[in-house]
Amino acid sequence: MSTRDDMRVAKRLMRLAKKYGATGVTCSVSSSTNEAIEVRDQCVEKFEATIGERQLGLSVLVGKREASIESECFGAQHCERLVERVVAMAKVATENPYAAIAPRELWPCDPACLTEKEAFLERCDKNPPPRIGEMKALALELERSALHYPDVTKSSGASVSRGMGTSVFMTSEGFIAEHKGTSYTKSVSMIAARGSEMQSGGDYHSARHFADLRSNEECARRAGESAVMLLGAKPIATQVMPVIFDPRVAVRILGWFFGATNGRNVHFKSTFLLDKKYEQLFPDDVTITDDPHIPRKFGSRLYDAECVKTARHELVRNGRLMMWTTSMESGLMLGIPSSGHASGKSNLLLSFGSVTRAELCRSVPTAFLVTGLLGHGPNIATGDFSSGAEGLLLKDGEIIHPVNEVTIAGNLLDMWKTMRHGSDREEYGSVSCPSLLFDRMTVSGA
Amino acid sequence: MKNIQIPHVTDPVAYLCAPLETDSARLCMVVGNALHGAQDGELFLECEESERLSWKDGRIDGLSYGDSQGFGLRRVNGMFTGYAISNRLTLADIVRAGRKLALAAPEKNVYCSVQYSWALSTHYQLVSPLGLSVSERLAILVRVDEYLRRFPGVINTNVSLSGSLQTIMIIRADGYITSDVRPLVRMDVGVQCEKGNKREWGSVGFGGRTTYNKCVNDLAWVSAANEAYKQSCDKLEATACPSGEMPVVLGPGWPGIILHEAVGHGLEGDAVRKGESVFAPLLNERVASDRVSVVDDGTVPDRRGSLNIDDEGTPTQLTLLIDRGKLVSFMHDRMSARHFGVCPTGNGRRESYEYAPIVRMTNTMMLSGEDDPEEIMRETSHGLYMPAFSGGQVDTVTGKFVFESPVAYLIEGGRVTRPVIGATLIGNCVEALKHIDRVGFDACLDKGIGSCGKDGQSVPVGVGQPTLRMSGGVVVGGTEINQS
């Protein structure tokens, strides 16, 4: 796999697009390899390997008319036909008044300095990758540890994977970038049983560097705990009550918040945050940051998919909504600059609270601590939220019994007004969040 | 509309062998060598073309085309699966893949040949949908947009048309070759309405394994547009949904998603084999009233969930899963069929060459019962009527499932009254089945928009059922506490 070959292909596609009449071009060529081992009951159950995966993407503008194409076929003739096709498609498209390719002023730096400037992101683990045998041993040991957790009776499997990708990205304005990245994952899934009742639980972690993967011991403990926690679960009576979101589900709320700030949603009036810029959405001890410059994180980047430079932003400061998140296109729709979010969120963070998780739980006489949500997200247009949930019933901070087969419902705007957050923190994907307490939600059970 | 004769449709085997610079006979030998010592396995060769055109805010919102190609080589020894992929279509890469897998699974077995006795047949036209120019497709979308904008209160529309053609060839380790050509189209019609300072979107889709003819046919897009508009208006009128346990009447067709989640996944042979399904110990037991019969049918003509052969090369069939309340069969790919000593049922599917096949559903449907759907409504003094869902999921280990509905309707005194919003339905598979006490005679499949995700792979599926009632066994979650 060579970025030199990919670079050559990208340059050729760029030349051909201009020859066929494109006035603006964005082109990417990427390659990846991957291996994964899955074990179950201490036997290797699956081994998956990518011998070679290569993909190209081309977006062209003819004036303000645009079209895009993706392909996995790299034959010279085929590529030329594809380019001809995408430019022809663009020529008959309607105009997009917001179509644009980022000019030099919006780039993070001179492309010649990019590699050096990006080095601090440490996308690539320079150590030699673990051998397949080592990955297999790790997965087997992870499964064994998790099986030792009390009341865990059965394994659904454990897996370890490694991957590497390279990518070349260029635009007709002269932006050229190439980079390489590695990724490693570890996961384990267990079943706990008591009598005829079964509950499942698991843990998953991914990191760019192999050494940053959560230890087997810790993964096993988390998997066992999540499987056993729900044994004996039963619904609770329908009522309005305080609800606490464990960080593993609280991170989703941050994700929904981010989606609601999307410039496109604002332009199409399909977000419940419409007209709420600068309003107090949360209590004033809440700050939500999106930081694209944290080393080794998957969400980190110096530039977004439109090659606009990224920056650390406070989306919410002292509880107030400070900005919309925009790409160049959605920025133009709203008449504001791009915030460098054409690739979505980078690393979202909610500030530390001042009370511990235990204190948060004790601060209300009764609460439903949610550890799992089943279903999709809220209605982003209205903020209404309704979802299946499971977790623990608490009284004065003590666990009374596990809960399942209930739904919780509320409206995000109402929920956020009096939200309290803990000083604990967990990271899932690229979102980092503490436990969140909401004063009142409708919990429906038997 | 032109019916273009293109090489990957008329002779898929030759078309897929061409980039490998070989013929099928030589390719069989290469595969046989690469999978030497495997108990089961195959080479899966695929090329796919897809396109999408989307219209929003009075202009084109997305215009794209893509193609992909690649192979997946699978080696099975006992319960071990080795899978290697590449999108470089070269014999050298296939050989390399074979060596890598042989190293990972050094055990040597005798090839276990597959037994089945039904013939291959085709359930959709072998035709490419991708023959319309951008302008021709655009004209269709503009027509739908103009139709919608005549309705009062409409402030925006979002109409899109997608089409794809997947061409596959499967060469099993024993030299058996089979192929399939699979068209798929889909239209989604969305409309946004405003009332005071409230705005809501309504969205309806449809499609199948056919050409864009199906979308252009006036009845199809007009009824989708009408339904999307009604959904948007009802959402604007809707009040908070009550919560608690209550009778639920589900409409025909798409609400069959409840079966897919609550029953279907639990009957997939791999979950059963691993002891991770609540239905595992219930074969030949009564799981529902004798009004309930459920099938998985891959042979329904032109449907999104249908296939001529599954992605292991097994012809699809109609599999009776629940027969008048009794659980009589699971769904099997070759691995679970071998484990249970039965024939595979044509349910081994994969999203693309990038994934090894696992047990998946095709079109999963509850058959018609004998009750009059209008009678069912009249007999229900209070409850919720749910004609549509936006999605759902299930944990097959515990049997718990959840669904969400964009808009539902209160049933009061045997009649549908006002729309309510934010209804989530939660329950347990086994309990929910037992509470089905009325099954209508209006069974039908959904209109062609289902996608099912499992183990990180998504496949197109169909769901269906008649109007039916659950007297209890499910909890409705809304923001309003039920006062009754």
C-alpha cells in the first residue's frame, strides 16, 4: 500500500476532471488493511483479514453545479469514464448557491507544512503491530477473565482487531494532504444467568495506539458488571421521577445536542434549538467544548472534510448556547463562516461537576439510574425524547432493584434547564461526559 | 423506459471473470486449491453500481454515483470461519487470501456438501434500473415536489430516488457455481408543514427489486406523497402520548417490524445455536395463540427483501416458522443447518463482499387470520392504534424489544380519535406473542424500505403482517401519565 500510488491516482483524476470541464474538484484516494480475531468458549471462531481495500472519491463543481462519485475500480480506462460521467452529471444538475471549495485563507497552514504540524496528533502507532498470535492470546485471556466474574455463566465472545489506513486528499485550490492512521479495538460480551433468566452485557474499547487499549482486567470487569447488574430486573410503576443518566448513555445526549446545533438543521428550521442562540439552555456551571486537537483521539483533526481549519470551540459556555456548528456550505446558508465542522463533531466534552456521582444519587429521595437505552434518538425538530430504558431503581442513593422493560420520555429543553452533573467522567467514542441528573422525566412501566 | 441489455446482467459469470483474466473453469480450480482442506466455504465475487438523486429546498440536494467490486474468500472448519477480502480482482490476491486463511485454520477436513432439493427460480427481473439520465430522474422528483407544494401549510419537500444493481457470483469449494443479478430501487417522499410556530416533517418511502417504473407509476408516488402529508399534519396536531400498559392495535404491513424484532431475530439459527435466544428451548412448543402463523419468505416477487439465491448460493424458499401458534422451524445458513442436521433455508446473507455471511431474514411476515380489521377496532374500548413505526431493536438473549412510532392514534370507544406523538413501545418477545388475541385477514408486506442491521452489517428486508391486536404484554412510553 503506497501513498505514492494513491497520490498519482488522485493527481490524474484531478487533471482529467479539469480536462472534462470541472471548475472545482475535491478528490480523495484511500487504502486500508485490517485483521480481526474473534474467540468464543476459548476457541478461535472467526478470523477476518483485508488483503487490500482501496477507494476513490471525487466531487466536482461546474460553476455552482455539483455531483460526486465513489469507486473501488482503479483501471485507467474505467477511471477516465467515471470522471467523464461525474462532470456530465454536474453539468445537468441544478445550481447549489452554497457550493464552494475552501480557499487558501481557510486552510490550517501551507500544505507543505501539514505533515509537521499534524505530527502532534499521533495518528499512527509507530510501534510494530501485534502479531496475529499475540492478538489471539489477548482475546483468549480477555474471555477467560470475563468468565471469572461472579454470576457470569456464558461467553458470547471476545475479539481483538488491528487496522491501518492511508489517505490522500486534494482540492483544485491547491490543498494537498496525506496521512496514515492506525486503530486497535478490543471487545468482550458475556451472559449472566440466574435460574432461567439471562442478561447480557459487554465492553468495547478502541484506540489509535495499541498500548492505549483498556487492559483485559478492566474490560472483563466492566463486561461482567454490566451483564450481572440487570439480573432480577423488573419494571417500575408509571410515574414522573428524577432520572440519572450513567455516562455510558449520557454521552448520547451530548451527541444529540451537537446534532441540534448543525447549521443545516438551523437553515431548514428542523432543530428545537432554532432561535435559541445565546439563550440559557443549561445551568450556568455547564460548559460543552468540542476540541479537535487532542493527540491520539479518533476525532482529532487539523482540517475538516472541506479542508477548512479546525479549532477548539466552546459550544456552550456557562450554560448558554454560543454558536451553530457549520461547514462552509451550511455557513453560507446562514451567512456565517464555517466553524470547521464539515466532518461532524471532533472530541466533545462536558465540564466536570462539583459533586461526586454518589452525592448526585443521594441528592434525590428516589431516582431511576439509566444504564442502557434501547431505540433511536429524539425528534430533533421538537426535542421530544422517548426511549426504552434499563438500569437501577435508587432510594436515597441505594440500589433497590434493577429495572428493565420501561420507557422514559421527556423534552430535552425542559430536561436541560435544571440538569445537574457529576465529577465522574467516562469516554465513549469521541464523547466524554459525567453522570447527568434530570429532575423529572416520565417513566412508564407496568 | 429503456431496458438496457448490459453484460453484467446478461452473463454475470463472464462479466465477473473478465477482470480476473480467466474463465470460470480455471477459477473453480483456483478456488478448489485455495480452500483445500476446508469443511465448507466459497469465493464470493461482487460488483455493484448505485446512484442517488435527492431534491430539497427547491433544488438538487445530492447527486451521486458509485461502483464497487471485490471478493471475499471464506473458509469454514467446524465452527471456525476464516474470511479474507480484497477489492483488487486478481487471481494472485485470491491465492494470497487462500494461503492466509489456511495458515489461520490449519485443521484439515473433508468438504461437507450441502443437501437441498428445490430448484433455482427467479423472483425478480434480471434488469438494471440504472438506465435513466439525470434529467429524466430529476423530472420525476420535480413532479412530486410540485404536487406536494399545492397542499396547504407545506414549507419544504425532500424527495429522493436511489437505484442499485448488485451482480454476484459464488464458487463453492466443490466447484458449484451460481450467480445472481439484483436490482433495487427506492423513492423517499418527505414534506415539511408549518402551523403557527410549529414545524414537522412527514416521510414515506417505497421500492423493490425492479426498475424506476415502479416509482413513476402514478399511484405509487401519489399515495406516498398523500401519506407523507397526512403524517406531517397529524404530527402538528398531535398531543403527548399516554403511558403505561394498554391494548395496542397494529396496522397491516410495515408494523410487521414488531415481528421482525420480537420474533425474527430470536429465530435466527446462529443465535439459537449459541444459546443466545429466548426461543432456543422452545422448538415444537406453543408460543402464541393458534391465530398466529409466521413465515420467512425469500421468494415474494419483486420485493426488497427477496433474493433468488442467498449469499452462500442456496436458493431461497418460504420457511414456515410458527404454524398456528407452534414454533416449528428456525432459519439457517449452512453452518447452523449443519449444526442442527437440517437443510439450509436460504437465509445466509451478507451486506457485501466485505463481510462473511450470517443468518439473516428475507421477508418476514405474519399470515392472515380470520378477523375483520374493522371489527378488531370496534371491539377495542381503549388503547393505541399504531399504523407505522420508525424503527426498533431487540436483545435476543433477554427477549426485550423496543419500537418507536412517528405518530400513533388514540382508540376511544372502539374508534380512532386523536393523533399522539412520541410513542415508544417496549416489551418482551415471548410475552408479546402470547398477548396477540386478534389477527385480521388483511396481511401484506411493507412498501419496500426495510433495512436490518446485525453484527455491523445491513441488508435490505421486507416485513409484513395483518391488522392485529395485542391485549397487553407491551408498555407504551409517552410523556403523559395514563389516567385510566
